[in-house]
Amino acid sequence: NAGVTQTPKFRILKIGQSMTLQCAQDMNHNYMYWYRQDPGMGLKLIYYSVGAGITDKGEVPNGYNVSRSTTEDFPLRLELAAPSQTSVYFCASSPDSLGFNEQFFGPGTRLTVL
Amino acid sequence: GQNIDQPTEMTATEGAIVQINCTYQTSGFNGLFWYQQHAGEAPTFLSYNVLDGLEEKGRFSSFLSRSKGYSYLLLKELQMKDSASYLCAVRPMDSNYQLIWGAGTKLIIKP
């Protein structure tokens, strides 16, 4: 199993450009998440999904969009990139069992907006 | 509001023991996680507590007191590879999947 994969690993965008961060998992997990991590800050939830076709906003959704057409894929779209979106983005997934529900993380995408 | 507090940075010596504390105020409680994150890498799961008491896993142990809103991660026989950030995360009562994350404690191990 590859686990959770993310592409690209690094990206530099100009202000106003758009891009899609790709995330895929091969563990058949229903729950998937997008986080951003800024230096010295905790992980902030951007969007999450509890299954194909179902997405919802997290703490910091402004400036982002997601879709979940399959169980495996959960891309994050940035429209009109701004310097405030410079961050490290992590995708994660977890099984939908009650109680203990470990989240598995991808390697991250380091995004800089100039 | 929901809040998780951890020390920003700690330093310890190779071979010693270190305790990293975490206090939380959340809308109910449904489990507490500790994750390890090496610089430039993704977080990886270390431990999970949902009942009061100590959970031991090799050199790492995690303790929880729900009445005090308090947990700690205990690392024994420290090794240089333990230099990393340690993230505390709490699942609120009204969620089976969302986590509230602390900012993490950067642990520096010196020879």
C-alpha cells in the first residue's frame, strides 16, 4: 500500500494564479481531510469529507475548494492565490470506525505564493 | 472556545527522560492523540488515550486525566532520533473524526 500520496511536493505560485493540490489514498478510507500548517501553529482543518460526494468546511475554508468524486481522491483547489496561503498543506485519511480513529498523513505540499 | 496548550520548545539530554505536557479545553472529550512530526515530514501517530490513566508503548507512555483536562507524553531513554515536534490533538465530544490540534512542542535532544 502506498498510503496517502500528495502531489506536487513543492510549488511556487504568483499572486492571482490557481492550482490544484492532488491527494489520493489506497486504504479505502471514507474520511479524508485537508490541513494547512503554518510555522509555530497547529494544524488547521480546511475541508473534510466523510465519503464520496460529501464534503464540508473546516476551520479555515476561505480561498479553497474541494471535490470528492471517488473514495480514493480528494483534490484541493486554490483560486486566486494570495500570500496568506503560503503554507505546508497536508492531506490525511482515516477509517470510519467508532472510537479510535487514527489519521494517516501524506508527505505534504510546500506552497509559496509570491 | 476550544484550546490546546503545549510548551513551545523543550531541551533534553540523550539517554534521559522528558515529559511533554498538554492541557485542553474543548466542547466535550472523545479521545486524545499524540503525534510525532520530524522537521519537513508528515505527522505520524504515537498514542491514543480515551480513559484516565497511563498507556505504555515501548519507550513512550501517555497519560490522561479527563477531570483536569490534562495529558502528558513521557519519553524514556532518549535518542537523537527523538528530536522532533510532538503534537497533542483532542477529538471533541460531538465528532467522531475531527481533531483539534495543539501547536506542538519542539523537542531538542543534546548529546
